[in-house]
Amino acid sequence: MSAPAISASGLGKQYADNAPFALHKLNLTINEGEIYGFLGPNGAGKTTTIRLLLNFIQPTTGTAKILGRDIVKDSVDIKTSVGYIAGDISLYPKMTGQQFLTYMAQLQPIKKPAYLRDLIKRFNVNTKVKIRDLSSGNRQKIAILQAFMHQPKVLILDEPTSGLDPLMQEQFYQLVKEQKKHGACIFVSSHNLAEVQKMCDRVGFIRDGRLISEQSINEVADTAAATFDITFVDKAPAAELRKIKGAKVTTHTPSHLTVYLRGDLSPLFKILASHRVASISQREINLEEEFLRFYRGSRR
Amino acid sequence: MRPLIKWTLWERRWSTLWWIIGVVAFISINMVFYPTIRDQASEFEKTFSQLSEGTKALLSDTGEFFSPVGYLSSQIFYLMMPMLLGILAIGAGASLIGKEEREGTIELILSRPVPRGRLLASKAIAGVLILLTVGIIGTMATAIWGALVDIDVGFGYIVLAGLASVLMALCFGAIAFAITTLGRGARAASIGGAVFIALGGYILVSLAGSVDWLKWPAKAFPFDYYHPAEILTGTYNWANMLFIVGVVVVCTIISWLAFRRRDISAS
């Protein structure tokens, strides 16, 4: 059996002698062809983990391997097989997109130039414009291109769709799926449940430097609560809705309310079917909130 | 290594051009007045003779200002060239790695199969090339002006004095570079530290000629080993340059030891 694409054993980081561990004894195994979502609030240790894996910072405890090679000793070799997008990425503002991609390709030769041309076309990137003159979305597209253009076996992505419009986000999810099909392992840090649901096979949640839980994405979605904003033509049936098991209802106006519901949604729709509904919209579920809610509950 | 050097030079191409223009302009301004000053040397001598020894030492390493060697040394090679090139070198030394780290672009490079030592060496080579370009053009401008205004100093000596001033500046740049590679806290101190050694050394060494007790502390500063007037007359003991070369070598070793394993700061 081949080695996991990414593995960590007791990996920890303490930035100063008396400081708390920013990452505490992380144990992790991610296989080839797997997309792993890494979630947690700001300062939880997500970026520290990513920076350790890429050997930008040195571990205080433990070890980690990428494609069976040690992240410290074999750091340079590993990077022949890794693509990386930093959160809040910085590019070279004076270069055009083309110059930047040429520079990056000179540092890490690409296998198929045609693949890069295809990516440029798919993401509709104007590579002739100076990076400083590009919108944040277009800069993010260039960041995606530089990470994927050499078709790496492992992709480490920190908020990869930040700033992208929905069309380009879809294009990105498609790209990720294609890489997964080719056996690439993708480690992605994100805040967005819809994105994680679309992309990931498994999710790990980190808080205060500790990996609290790992679950498959289906398990997470099953336990996540849905939030609906509903406006009725007449008075809202708030009392009726409050009777649904697991529901929380917040009334904004006599005809407008928000229902927060975990689990089976059919009782909600049965009630709605018997009333005149003017509009209904589902809010994006924040996976971190779900986890936080869950784990706060479990700690009590 | 080549792409790292090439793109670093590309990024700094316009600032390098402006440095060349600035240095050549400074040299030209100083050199163009030589015939006038030479013709009125006796009157200037009277004025300068009233200056204290300490003040004279700050302006020249010979105390002589109006002979060809005295003029070239006091106006170009003793202070102006090493200081101008020193500013360039300190700025580059503090920013070649420091700017990439501050702006987060270093992560783009280190996320690729680039060993840290190679990155460091490439940046250092790019810095040396920039400094050499500006220094050589400045030296050539001095030599050409020297011929135009009839300064009777050999071309070879002018070139050697120019290279010595480049080496002095490189020494200050290497100090800034080494301090920067120590990490985020040190990065802020890199320019201050290097300027202290450059400017403080210049003042200390200049005053050491008239203040006896400063002679020993002055020996710790590179300026003490730099005597352009002696280079211009062919009497310089080149073993002195070993101290300056030694500082560059030590700074290079410190940079490598510090940078190869340290944490890269988050942007």
C-alpha cells in the first residue's frame, strides 16, 4: 500500500518559549485522491499547519510527511510535487500575469505548457495586464494558475476561492475534481460550507491549536442546521413552527421570520404548504458555526 | 539560480538606472569644478588651513584637498562614493530578502523546489551585480572626467580606488543583509545597524587621527582599513582589504546559518 499523501504525527508549533502551542500534537492522515477540508476560527492553527507542511516554519514537536517524505529533511524534494495557494496571497505587482507565470515556471518547470494555456483560457485570465492593475478576483485566478499549472500530486490551498465570482468558483471546483480524478490529494482551508460540501471528502475541525474532530462531509451535512428566511403573505405561523422538534424561530415582523432547524426538514415544509408563502431563502450554512455550536455543547 | 537573479534584477532595473544617473551626476558636479579649484588652490589653502585637524580628517584621508590625488580622494573616493554606494548597498541588503518576506512573496518562491541557500545566494549575487554596475559606471565616469579636467592620476589607480569603494559599500550591504536574515525583529534594525557601522565608523576613524584614545576602537570599523589616497598613489597595503573582505565573508556565513532553518514570517 502506498504512503499517505499527507501525514502528521504529534506535529506541534510553539512560537516562543512561554507562548501556548499554536498547534498541539496534530495527528493527521490524508490519502491520495482525497480532498480534505480544514476548518476552524481565526487563530485556530490552520495557517500554522499549512506553513509547517510547507516548511516555512520549523516544527517544535512531532513530524509530518508529504508523499512519504519528511517535511523538514526533504522539503525541497517534496515541493516538486506540491502546489500552494496562500490565504491573502501576495504576487509581484510590477509583473504582468504572463511574466509572473513564466517566473514561477522557471522555478518549477511545468510538464505540459498546453495545460497552462488551457487553464488561462478556462479562467479567462488576461495575462498581459500588470498584476497591480488586476482586481482581487483576477489576482486570485493567477494564484490558482500558479498552483495548478505544474499538475502537482499534492495541493495545499488556503481560502482558494476568495474573491472569485460564482462562475469562476464553479470552474475552480471542476478543476479540483479533475485533479482528484488524477489522484491528487488536496488539503484546503475554507470557511464556506457550500464550498466544502462541493469539494471535500472529509473535514477536520481545529480549535485552539487542537484537531477536535474529523468527519466525512456527509456526516457533517446531516448534523448541520439549516437557516431559512421566510416571508408570509399573511401573518406568520410562528407558534406552529416553534412546535417542530429542533426548530428555533425568530420573528422579525408579523409576516417575516427566520427558522433555524437541525435534521429532518419535512415538518417545516408541511407547515409552509398550508400557508401562503411570499418568499423563502436559505442562508449559507457556516460550517465553523456548526462545529462550534456542536463542540461548545459537548464541552458543557 | 538564474531565474531568481534575473527577476530580481528586472524588478530593480529602473531604480538601478536612477542610481546610475544620480551617482554620475554627483561625480560630474564634483569633477567639473576641479579646474576652477585647482586655479585658485592657494586661496582655498588659506581658508582650509584655518580648519581644525578633526574637521580636515572628516573631509579627507590626507588632509590635502587641491592636489590631483587629494581632490579625487576628498571629493570622490573618501566619502562620496563609499557613502552613496553604501546607501545603495544597505538599502538592497535590507530589502533583497526582507521585502520578499515582508510582502509575503517569499512563500511563492519557497513553495517551489528552491533551497533556501540558493535563494539567499541568488539574492546576494543580484545585489552584488547591482552594486558593481553602479560602482563601475561611477568609476568610469570619474576616470573620464579625470581625463577631461586633466587630473594627473593613472587610470588603473582610479579603477582600483573605485573597486575599493565598491568593496566598502558591499561590506555595509552585507551587514544589513545578514541582520535582515536573522528574522522579523532584526529586520527593522538592519538599516540602522549597518548605517551605524558605516557612518559611525567614518566619524570615529576620521576623529581617531586627532584623538588618541579613539585609535583602538576605530580598528573595529571597516573604514579604518580604507585609504583611497594611498590607493590613488599606489602605496596602499592591500592586506588592509582583508578586514573588509573578512566582514563580507562573516556576514555571508551568518546569513546562511540564520536563514537556512529559521521561521519565515507570515506576511
